[in-house]
Amino acid sequence: MVVSFIGLQTQELDIRPVMKVVLKSDAEVLDEVMVVAYGTAKKSTFTGSAATIKNDKIASRQTSNITNALTGQVAGVQTTSNTGQPGKDAEVRIRGIGSISASNRPLYVVDGVPYDGELSAISSTDIESMTVLKDAASNALYGARGANGVILITTKRGANGEARVNFNAKWGVNKRGIASYERITDPGKFYELNYASIYNADLEGYLANGDLAAANAYANQAMLSSAYLGYQVFSVPNGEQLIGMDGKLNPNAKLGYSDGTYTYLPDDWTDELFQNNLRQEYNLSVSGANEKLNYYMSAGYLDDQGIVPNSGFQRYSARLKADYQVKPWLKMSGNVSFTHYDSREQDTESGTSNANAFYAANIIGAIYPMYVRDAKGNIMVDNRGSQRYDYGSDTNFSRSNVIPNANPLASYMLDKMEYSGDVVSGKWGADIDIWGGIKARINIGVDANNVHYSNMVNPFYGQYSETSGVGGIVSVATQRTFSTNQQYLLTYNRTFNHVHNVDILAGHENYNYKYQYLYGQREKVYNPNIPELNNAISNQINESYTQKYATEGWLFRGQYDYDGKYFASVSYRHDASSCFAPENRWGNFWSVGAGWLINREKFMENQHWINMLKFKISYGTQGNDNLMYEGGLYRNYYPYMDQYTLANSNGDFSTSLYYKGNRDITWETSHSFNTGFDFTFWDGKLSGSVEYFSRKTTDMLYFKPVASSLGYSRMPENVGSMVNRGIEIDLYSTVIDTKNISWDINLNLTHFKNKVLELAPELNGQMIDGARIYREGDSMYQLYLPRYLGVNPDTGEAQYALVQPDEEGNTVTTDYAVASENRFATGDILPKVYGGFGTSLKVYGFDFSISFAYQLGGRMIDNTYADLMSDEAMGHALHVDMLNAWTPENRNTDVPRMNANNVYTTYTSDRWLTSSNYLSLQNITFSYTLPKKWTRKLQIEGVRLFFVADNVALWTARKGFDPRQGYVSTDNVYSPIRTISGGISLDF
């Protein structure tokens, strides 16, 4: 009897009445099939660089957007997120930064066809795997759109056998995942520090004249005035000051102050603004396969509530995927998904917006009330029955310097910011077996995304209230995207003399994309519950526009291997883009690669501990046409054309130049080199890859500064080059692998250096753009800032370095205006190393896994910390580090003396550069699978109970600081969400 199984060693045994057969792993036989560009490939024969994430790693992450599941999972992949709002994408970069002004976003391909729908529309439970293509040999066939890497998303298929039904459900809670900065929360201490700022500033000269009592009285009076803090929340006996001559809070002060009309009590804005909310998810799938039909059907519901009031994401999704062998020579396939989602957003994306809860929670001083209270201390209610919120302008006190005329909680409760979308994605294909190894495949993909936005700003309170003359604002927008992708492919696969394997692909691809936008706004709202334009009557604003984009490509790929030992590949793509003028529209991109399976050589046949050892090397080029407008937020679809804005000028047309085009602009080209080893040792005890890569970008798309006398300040050009070079290490170890116990460990690490090689000749090797400096030979990520030198120990003033000694020989200045003219390059601020690690353990039905992500060696500007170190006495919250401010008794400190005149102390300098090192506990999963002998009695094939926690903990250089927000600086954005859930999965 011969017993065999894929991936295990075949055994031949004599037949006996009672037999027990145990098959051992055979790493040589086990040859994983990977999804690659326009098809599949054996992992052992693949000459490019790619990494695959399986379903169990994806599904274990509780995220409403699959991009957030990539963090720490793949070497060479770096993710950042400037918002934790449920449903929002993470920004993904593969192998560094490819351009200064063009997009660095990878291409997403779903089941072989580029995808333009919302990534949040794809349910993670529908995904079988995600494959990241990192070099030209693996993604050059995607041409222009693959220059920044490609992420292949493969949805699930049915498995042979009877129909399988799976139902899983999760219930959990969402919490704020990042702690607050360490601020002064004691109102008395907050008053003391602000008093010290005003007292030390000696605005009236009392201190200088030695009149300490007058200085004390004036500082108390000024501190409580609208010019400074504006609020009093302590009661003190008549004739006594809130802050005594010793600079301390009056011991007779009692918290709570009433002016006879209102009572003023401080509230903890963090506790009031943030809440724990429900997350629930349900998914049902039915799948199966036989000789002719393979099918997968699913439906899902997700309710992912946010951590601020009235924010969250709801999704209803359905998918039907099927392949049918119509004839022996013809297979038809279809894959259609529909998603409807509703998202409730708040103004949490603009860092210093007064309606941003995260900004308010960080920056509001410790003395300010959230609510308006009557003389007895009760929260007041307006004539509509709603609680009254303190806007800083509707009591007898004024909060004009910090979050003026605003209250984010009130905005969240009274305003409405919502959008909903319908996403339809359809893919149809036909496989035709022509003759003798020649096959044809046709793929047609259609993505349609319709989004409706509505925004209602209440007419009752705030800067747009009736009393301000606006009476509320209502705005409505619709956004529609529609794209088609057609692929016509011809393949030839043949083996000659049992050792020569040839695989050839040729084809044509055509892509068309349309984006349409319509917006309307009106003021003076009639009914505050109806967010429609017809519900308002004043100051109508309308706008609409359409963007179109198209590409066309001819592609070819040839792959050859000899006797399963030597491999070679070549690819070519002739691509055209509508972004460029017709004479500069076409580009040629290509790649070559080779591989050597060393363990198949005779001289290795006795090295039984080496199961697989492969050397690979590749080189190729790709284009990039994705030039962004200045600021990097929106794509420019017509960069070669002059673009104008149109206005009404006394009934006639008035145009103004918005963007200066350049007909000579053409492809930015990325040159990618990759080499390394893939290996498996000791029957899987250690496996992984080590790779070196170099990604050089030439003819960079970027905006070159020009003389404003030309009528414009920048012009797009193909100028300059940059390179990213680095090393990636992926390691996996199966420490234990028995019938009932298995233990796996994984680690990945990426190190790369970015360098600008060439800029426009007229820039003389250097371009300064605000606080950024681009210099030939240095990293693109380098800042240009005044250099902070701490505090003058004699005066307590902040000190800055001079580039050159002044006329008196001084190398230090306390004048920020002078320091701002003496800026220094900071050097590379990108992290030196980033990656992730984790482990999983399975013991008698119990599963436990834990994963981490990390980053080392970088720096970022911490803008929030800078705000918290302001001593202008304007009502901003204060960091606890202010307790270490300079005093005559505390001279050895780097925190300047408290002084309300120090308006420049928080201005930009390298003082706010903070280590961006972090360690993040990304995910903990614990589950138990009930024994089948129990569940089959209930006609259930499998039952799995599980507990999952995401975004569990973050360790950084400063509490509250989150380096995962970006590459240069952090701001007050929607905090990542910590989700803790339990659930059940049933198989029938």
C-alpha cells in the first residue's frame, strides 16, 4: 500500500490487519504556489521578491480596513495612519520612498484585476491571502501603476467535497488605544504655573521696581482676564488673592466659583469626549466544489463604533464567486461583490480645528468647564431640552485664546457629519484551452463606487450660530467613481525532454477611470434635523467637476527553468498614460531575473539539513505617472496642461491660472535591483529569506520652485533622482511540530537608507521648502530647523545656535528671529530599522498567538508636545515637564523660565524632534477548538471559541506620542482604537 499526501513523504508499506501510518514532512516536495502578476508561480521557481500573508493572520485582526492588518507582517512594508477613524485606510509604503512629488501608494489587485473600490468595502473574512510584490521582477507587468509595489488580494474559493457552511460572530468593545499626554490636571497647579508666567513677564514693571505686592495683585488680575485665562473656578475670601505672594494657590481657595448667574467648575474633557463603544461583526459563508463547479458565497455585517460620540462605521457586504467548467476546453468565472457602508465622522482630521476632540482633549487647560452650570451648580438645559455646553463665550467669562467659541462635544452631539457608499465590484473571466499548451484568458473588471456626503452644522451655538449671523450650514456632496479594466492574455506552457520548462505570457490591457464630484452648500438652516440643501436659504455655493484617466499596455513575460534547478524570467511592458501629452505618452518598462535552487545540485545531496536553498537576482524598470498637486493630497490627472479657475466678474468671465502645466513632462522611472536567498533548514525548524534591494528613481516628477514674477511659483518637471537601498530579513521557525503541539516563531526586519542623488541643475544641489531641505547626497527626509541649545543657566532664556559666530564672536543667541535665519540640517530622520515579530502556540485544541510591530532609530516632530510646552498663559494645557522650568533654584534644566512674553519658545526648532522608536503589541489571539467527537454529535463539523485583542499597547519615547501617524511629524488626529472581543466560529 502506498500512502501519500501533498507536502509529506510518501510511504510504501505491506498491508496488515491493523495499521497506523504517520507521514513525515517533506520540505522538498512541499512547494507553495504563490499568486503573482497575471497568474501563479511555484515559490521555489519565483525569481522576484514577494511575501504572502495567509487568511489566519488577516482575519485575526479586528479592523474595518484590511490595510491596517499589514503592520509588522511583511519585511519591506511600512504602514502609517493619520487617523484611527473606523473604515479609513492606512498609508502603505513598500521599500521606501520613490518620489518627492508623485504618489508612493501601491497598486491593489483583487483576484487578478486592479481594484478601484474602497478597501474598507472588502471583508477580511473573504480574503484567502494577500501577496506583496516588492521588486520589478514581480510587478513590472503592471507597468505604471505598479511602480510603488503591488498588493495582490485573493478572495476565497470553495474546497472539493460537500458544501461547507461557516458562521462566525464577534462581540467586543472599542477603547481609546493611546493614552493622553501627561498634562497638569490639577486646576490649582495650572493657575500657579500661569501666574508664574505673567508674574515673571512683569508686564507693568512692578517687579522691576521692587513692588512685590503690586506685582502679585496685577498677575492675579491679568491671569483671570479675557486676555489670558479668562476663567475663575476657585472661590476665595473677599480681599484675598487666588495666588499668594509665594506663588502658591491660596489655602483658603475652594473649587467651584459662582458669579450669581453661573457656577464654574472644571471638567475632565478627556473623560467627557471619549467613550467605550460596541464593536460587533457577523459573517456567513457557503462554499464547495466538484469536478466542474467551484463556488463561494458570503454575507457579512460589521458595526464598528468610534471612540468619540456619533462616529463609527457600518458595513453590509455580500460576495458571490464561482468557476464553471463549461466545456473541456472552456472555463467561465465570475466574482461579484456588493457593499453598502455608512460612516459617521467628526472633525478629527484637521489637527488644530476647534471641533477636533483629540486636539481639544490634549490642549484645553485644566480649569475649563465642558458644560454651562446655573448658580446652584446644575448643568443647564436649553429650551429644546438639550444640555448646554460651554463655548467659552456664552457665560460671564470668556475663553478667547484656546478653542474660542467652540465646544467639540457639543459639535458631536448637535452637528451631523455622515457619508454612505455603495461599492459594486465585478470580475468576469474565461479560460480557453486552445491547443498544445496554448491557452487564452479574458478578464473584465468593473468597479463602481457611489458616495453621498452630508454635513450639518447646528444653528444654535458656536461660530455659525444664529447670533453670529450664519444660522447653521448644510452641505451635500456626491462622489462617483467608475472604472473598467480589460485584460486579454495568451499563455504557452510546455515541458521539453522532461527538463526544459517554458512558460510564456503575452497580452493587452486597457484601463479607463472616471471620477465625478458634485457639491452644494447653503446657510441659514430651517430644520436642524434635515441635512438637505432645500432646508437652508442663504449663500448658496455649488461646484462640480469630472476627472478622467486611462492607460493602455502591451505586455510580455517569459519564464524558463531547467530541471527544476536553474530559473530565468524576462518581462516587458509598453505602457501609455493619459496624464502625458500624446508625444510623451508611451513608455517601455522591463525586468530580468534568475534563480538557482542550490540544494538540487549533486554536491548538496548529502546536506540533509538543507531542505531548500535558493539564490535569486533581478533587475527591472517601471514607470510612475501619479503626480500630486502641491500639498500631496490630490492627484493631478492632467499635469501637462495649464489649468484655470473660472469666476464671475461683473457678469463676464474671469480666469486665473491655478496650475502651470508642462507638455514635456513624462514618466518617472524606477530602477529596481534585488538579490538574496530563500531557505528552509532542518525540516522547517528555520526558514525565511534574506534580500538586498536598491530602488533608484530617475526623471522624478516634482514641482520645481520658480520665480513668482512668472505668475506661478512652481512648475512640474522631470528632474533629478533618488535611491533607496536596504536589507530585508524574514525568519520563521517551527520549534515544535507534533500531532497535538506546535510552536512557531516569526521575525522580520527592514533597514534602508534614502538618498537624493540629483536635483535640478539651477538649484545647485539644494532645495529648501519650508522646514524641509532636499540636498544632493542626503536623505529626502531631512528637516531644516533652528538648533536648540537648552537654557541659559543665568537667565533661564532659551538658546539657539548660530551657523557662524556673529560680530562679537557669539555662537549662541536667545533671539528666535535670529535663530530662524540660522537653520541647520537635522540629518536623516527616517527610522533605521522597522518590522515585526510574533509567536503562535497550539496545544491540544488551544491556540495562542501574539504579534508585535517595532521601529528604531528615527525622529519626528512632536507638535502636540510643543503646544503643551507653551508658557504664554493663554489657557492651553501644560505638560508636566513645565514643572521643571527654570527658576533661580533650578538652573540645570532644558525648560526655559516661565514667561508670558516667551511667544517664540514653542516655535519650530529641533527641540521638538523626538525619538520615533516604538514597540506596539498589535494583536493577541486565544482560542479553543472543541474536539470533533463532541461537535459531530450535534451535526456540527467544528466549533471554535476565541478571544482577540488589537492595538493592545504602545511604548514610545513619550506618553501620548504616536510615531505611527507619519514620517515627519505627529498631530492631534483620531487616536487608534483598542478593540477587545470574544467570538465563536461554527463549521457545518
